[in-house]
Amino acid sequence: MSVLLDKARQRQTRISGAILIGLGVLLAVFMAPDATGVATFRLSRPTDVWPVPNLVVPGGPFIYVISALLAFLGVRLFLRGGAKWASMILGIGLAIAVAAFLVWATAGKSFSLTGMLQATLVRAVPIALGGLAGVLSERVAVVNIGIEGMLLAGAFTGALVGSLAGGIAGLVAAVAVGGMFGFILAALVVTYRMDQIIAGVFINLFVLGLTSYISSQVFQEYRALNNAPVFRTIKIPLLSDVPVIGPVFFNQNIFVYGAFILAGLATYYLFHTRHGLRARAVGEQPRAADTLGINVYRTRYVNVTVAGMVAGFGGAWFTLGSVGRFDEGMTGGRGFIGLAAMIFGRWHPVGALLAALVFGFADSLQQKLALLGTPIPSEFLAMAPYVATIVVVAGVVGRARAPAADGKPYVKE
């Protein structure tokens, strides 16, 4: 078995090396000659208290250096086979390749790098909260395919109740409805032992059909029911004035702050509390946990219901934290990308949050490139977040391991 694992690891490492070599060649042959002029990245805004100079990068020379570095890293991985840090080297290589791509797109132009990073954080919020909902569910061995539907239900409820009773009431209602669908999922898969994939798909289709019907039949006629207030950004004194970091991390709305707080709380709960230890035991060895007096059914109910509440909070971002109105299918698959972030983050709340930032960056990147007028068709730019999802899940997380009992129903004897 160990020999087979070593061969698989060597094969994966060589594939990673070939990818880096290919990227280096691509940059040197097709992008570096076309990158005439300098790329200017604005790090400050006119309203900043402490302005910093722009970051100016010579296009062609920078890309040639990056392509040489990528080729070096790729050859090193390809020749050494089972390198210990292959995944990390591949991640670093992809990051600097993206930096070179940005320089190519911005050569002879300028754009706000701080604004792009701020947009990255905002766009990562629903993905991070969807991934966190997946972590809380799958740590107790319940596969939550219904995250997309829970996000959509939270968005719809936030818009409707927010329009009638204000933003706070809409947010509370969105969280409650998300928790309700989490409880329904728990009842279907824990008590009635329905197939977990089918139960999640049922929730997705039910919520999509219901919200689409109400949106087309009710909101079109009664527009006042779809005009919710949007939560404003909250500036943290002093910290929000720090160049680059301040606007990105300390001048956001409650959804961005909430995502970080919830990730921290979930990490503390799962890995530093007695109840979190019991939850992980239920996800790994439910029968052994049962013999020790842990109520497996109740633990799964609680975790999946809380996961639904987190997803409902993430869904409210689409309406109460963004546009103030509900549109059909406006979640756009963010729940499924959240599941990919969960896998990439190795079923850890902080890992899911960091993975969501990768996908949020891909999402904001495609919009920035469209504004810069790059010669890449807009349809390909719109594919960027989903291509990043496929690349990350298929190529980087080969050794990720789900909880041992994940997806398996438990029958108490």
C-alpha cells in the first residue's frame, strides 16, 4: 500500500512540475513580448489619511523573470518526483503566475489593487459561509449538498422580511429560515435515513422553485416587498486608516466581519471544546461515540441545524449586504463552490475561509480584467471562478481526507 501511495505522490508531483513548466513557457512566449510599458497598481485612494506611492512594475522584464522562476520550480518538482512540499510549491507557482498575468493585463494602464483586494474579501463571504456550513455538517458525517438552497432561502427571506421590517429583522429571519432547512435536512437524513445527496438536492430544487415562483408572481407586482435596506460599511477607527490593509479588512459590512468571527468560533468549538470533540467523534466513529454515552442523533441534529443558520446568514449577504433586492437564482452556485472550498480547506473552518478567498479573488479578477479591456472574451473571464474551483479540487487537494463516517447513516442498535 505504501509503495502505491509513493508512486501516486510521485506522479502527482511530476504533473505539478509539468504544469509549472507549461505556465512558464506560456508567459515567456505569449505574454512577455506583448507586455509593453509599465503596470501601475494604485495602493491608495484619494480619501486615505496616509497615502502610499503607486506600485509600478515593468511589464516585459517582470514576466520574463516570473517565467524563469516557474520553469525552475517546475523542473525541480519534475526531476525530484515525490517532493515533500510539492503542493506548497505548486500553490506558490500558481500565485506568482497570477501576479504575472495581472501585470500583463495592466501593462500601459493602471488600476486600484486595494479596491480589488477589498472586492475579493466581499465576494468571498458567501463562499466562506457556505464552506463553513459544510464543515459543521460533514464533521458530524452529514453531507450537505443543500447549502445552495439554504443560501438562496436566506437571500429571499432577507429581501422579503427586510423590505417589511428593516435590515436587522431581515437578517434574523434569514438565519432562522436557514436553520429551519438545516433542521429539515437533519430530519430527513438522521431520523428517516434518506440518502444524503438526494435530500440535499431536494432542498435545492424546492427552494429554487418556490423562490422563483414568488419572485415572478409576487415581486413583479408588489415591488415594495423586494426593496430591502443594505447594511452599510462599518469603519473601525484608526485601523481603517492603515494603508492597503485598513480599507481591505477594517472598512467592511457586518457580513465580512461575521464570516471571520464565525470561522474563529467554529474553530474554537470543533478543536478546543468538549462538545466539538464529541462532534468530531460522531463524524469519525459514531458507534464508538455512542458506546461512550454521546447522543449521535442529537449531535448531528444540532450541528446540521447550526450549519443551516450559518448558510442563511451567508444568503442574506446577497440581498442585505449587496444589492437590496432578490433575483431568481442569484446565488449562482456559490453553495457548491463553498463545498469545494470546504474540501480545499481540508474540512477545517480556517482552511475553508482561506480557500474562499482564492475563489473570491478569481471572481473579482474576472471583473477587473473586463474593466481593463483585455483581449480575452468576457465568457472566458466569467468562467474564472469555476475554473479555479476545478483546478483546486482536482489538482491540489489529493491527500485531503473526509471524516471517516461522512455520508453514512447511523442506526442505533
